[in-house]
Amino acid sequence: MGQRITERFIKSLEPPEAGNRVYYDTDIVGFGARITVAGVVSFVLNYYARGRERRYTIGRYPELNATAAREEALALREIIRQGGDPMERKQNDRAAPTIADLYNDYIERHAKIHLRPNTIRSAEGMATKHILPKIGHIKVADLTRRDVEELHNSVKDAPYQANRVRALLSKMMNLAKAWEWRDDNPCEGVPKFREEKRERWLSTQEIERLCDALDKYANQLVANAIRLMLLTGARKSEALTARWEDFNIELGVWTKPSHHTKQKRTEHVPLSAPAVQLLASMKERADGNAHLFPGDVAEEPLNEIKWAWAKLCKQAKIENVRIHDLRHTYASHLVSSGMSLPIVGRLLGHTQPQTTARYAHLADDPLRQATNRFASIVAAARSRKRAEVVPLRSDREA
């Protein structure tokens, strides 16, 4: 005989002598209260799906009271009436991928195939420090815009880094859409923090002090890597991964392979005479190694020189300068000396004119020289005109 499952009835239940016992409700088909020998009470729902009887555990008492359990049972019965299977849905939810699962697939199925090693290391650092600890446990299908905003805001003290974290998560969510894990990208519409663009490059005096420090530095392998970056405007990753087979020292050309360049295309860069001289002297002492700057691990290039750069900056008495600012230094001095932006852009390997346009204001000096030159032409013409005018004598003078 059934019982109406109420709060009073639940409190009156006695544990069975062995196993468990289920008491079914008189009003809701399949709804019942199960009590174990240990006295643990849970609410369940028995139903049929595709010809099989299934038992779905709604929740445990007292975390879920009898009234709430009845409401949940009615909602589940409606799902079953419409052809749904609550048990299957729960199993699917448990198996649904989390943000941590998405990140692992992002690395294996996207990053390792399409991205450079340095970019992968950067993504791993952001994910380990910010994304996985905060939202790694959330199901991909359950991630909300609010979750993204909270993650983004948690890094607001470092706006540039916060925007890179948001960009990484957005790329992951776009892949989730492509893999049909969800239909939208909750990162879209989350505003970026304003970034203050760095405008730092070395003055002529700072370059002189840096060169002196490089000459005195104990590790000349590292010193040569920095010299090459300074003389060519190359990115750190391009310089450190360079191989001797990429250089034609006789012609003075550096052929950067596509898998080492940011734009994923092969670049042929002409080298200056000092750069060629540097490479020629290094080649004499290369000792057969394939890399210009071999690392401690056999057949691997030098990996990182941040520690050396910090020491050199201290010795050269230059502050607030990153290694990447050597590239800005190369471009800035070329533009300010009169080189055109398209030429500088080609030397730097830029594919978009707006990338080089950040140096446009530095072209002010040659422009001023040009306009002053025309002003001097006008002034000279006026002087000649005045010299050619012969004043007429008056009749009285005649």
C-alpha cells in the first residue's frame, strides 16, 4: 500500500534490518523515498524509457525536503512524457567536457599544430595561472558571460595580460563552437581593458652604453644573440632559433623559415655589413653546431636570456627596457633617419601597413627638413628677384 511522501512521513521512517527499502507515493507515479540500513533517506523516481525500467535519484534528505522533491518529480515526469530520459541526461551531463577538457584539446588539436613554441608556452602560462584555477571545473556548455567577466576582472591590475587571457579563452570557445560543444561564444561582447602602448626605444647614448656592456659581458654567446637582434630588428624567438643553414653570409641575406616567423611566411631579410661581420666571426667558432645559439640540451637552441638581459641593462644603466624594445629601437631610428614606413615594414616582416604606422610620428624630423628645404628655395628665389630689380631714376635726377 502506497504512502503520500511528506515531511512527516519521512521523519517517521525506520531503517530496514538489511539493504534498503523504498516507499512509493500514492499521487506521483514512480516517485518514492528510499531508506538504507544506515538510515540515509533519498528521493527516487522509477520510470520506463525505451522499454527499460530506470531508477533516477532525485536527491538526498534533508538537503532536499519532501516538498521540493515532489516538485522535481513532477518536472521529471513531464520530461519523460515528452520522450526524454532523465537518467541519460544526467549521464551526458557528467560526461560533458569542462573548460579544462577544452584547454587540453586546444593544445593538442590546435596549438601544437598551428602555433609557434613560444606562443604555446605563453598560452600554457596563462591557462595554468588564470583560466584553469578559476573556471577549469565549469562545463563548456555552462560557461556564462558573467564567468568570463569575473575571470577578466581578476587580472585587471595587468590590463595587457587580462586582454591576452580573454583572447585565449575566446579562441578556445570558438573552437568549442566548431566542435559543436556549444552554440555561442560567451567571450563576445566582454569589453577589453584599455592598453597603454609602450613607446620605449634606446637613445643613441643608451645604445653606446649597451654595446660597451655587451663587449664586457662574460657570456659572449648571449651577447652575440642580443647584438644580432639589435642589428636586424629580429624578434627574440627568430634570433634564438636561427640555424646556420638560414644564412647566406656571402650575399648578406637571412632567410627566415615560415615556422619561425610570426606571420607564418618565409622572409628574406638583407643584412647590414656589421651584421654580416658579426655572423662571419661567429661562424668561425661555430664548432659544427646547427644553431647559431646552441642551448644546454643537445640539438636544442638557447631557450631564454631574460636573466642576462636584466644584468646587461643594469650594467648599461638603462631602465624600463624589454628585449623586444630592441626591435622598436631598430625601427624607430630607421624611421627618424628618413627611411620610409613601407621599407621599414618590409625589414621587420610586417604584413599590415598599420603595424608599422606606430612609428609614423618619428618621421617628423625628415618631414620638417623637407619643408624647410622648400622654404629656403622660396627665400632664395625672392632674394634673386630683389637683386634683379633696377630702380628707375626720376626726371629730376635725369
